[in-house]
Amino acid sequence: MITEFKERKNYIEALAITYETVLIPVIFGVLTTIFVFLSLIFMKLPAFTQMALISSIGLFVFAIIMIFITPITFYPFRNIILKTYRENKINIWFQKLGKWIPKRKKFILPFLLIFVIFFSIFGIINFSNFSYTPLDLLQQTQKVQKFSKISQTILAHLYLMRCSLLLK
């Protein structure tokens, strides 16, 4: 939208062109992703159901913000956007960065390697300690454990009674 506005210098025209080119792909992309997350509900696992609902609601809110709120927040700053050359400064900074990185690759590659190794180890540790146990499952597990203790006691008594009858 900003690019269209800078080219045309007309907010309504820029908004119309932006909606023409971006609205349908955004809507289909968001709807597709929402339906993919909602399909997790059919697994009937509490963790996936929660994740599906929360993600779907978040994506819906994101779409509403992208379609309606973002253009509204852009409108008060339209005159400032036409006057600034910040975009050019950012482009110049990235061009300098593109020349700086290859010159210092002996410094950057070891740093990058350490960074990747550190976060890989951190991720593996985090993944290995991951445990999702819903409260319902925990309560059911405790009930099963109580039942198994009772059944073991009963079976032990029955076995002892049988053994005593066989010895007589």
C-alpha cells in the first residue's frame, strides 16, 4: 500500500489497488491455514484441540487486522510517508551490509556456527523435557493406579486362599 501510495499520491486509489491485488490471496491463505488447524480437532486430543482453536482464532484476528485496521492506521501518516526518505536509508544500509558480510566471513561464520550449535542443543534439551499431560489424563491415571492397587490386593488374597485350599 505504501508503494502504491508513493506512486499515485492518492490514498483511495492506492487502497483500491492494494485491495485488488492482495485481498483475495490474504483471505484464501488465512482460510486455508484456519481449516488446516481446525482439522486437528478431529484427532480428539485435548492439546491439539486447544492448539487448533487458539491458532484459528489468532489467524482470524490477524486477517481482520490486516484487512481493516492496517489501512486505517496508515491514513493519518500519509503525508509523513510522502516526505520521508527512510526507505532509501534502509536500502543503503542493506547494500552496505551486503558488502560488509563477505569481507568479514572469517569472523561471522564461527559466530554463526556457535549460534546454531547453541540453539540446536537448547532446542534438543527443550524438546526432550517436553511433556504435555492434561489434568483429565492425570486424574484418570491416578484412578487407574488406585484400581490396579486394589485389584492386585484382591488377586493376592485370592491366590493365597487358593494356595491354602490346595495345601489342605
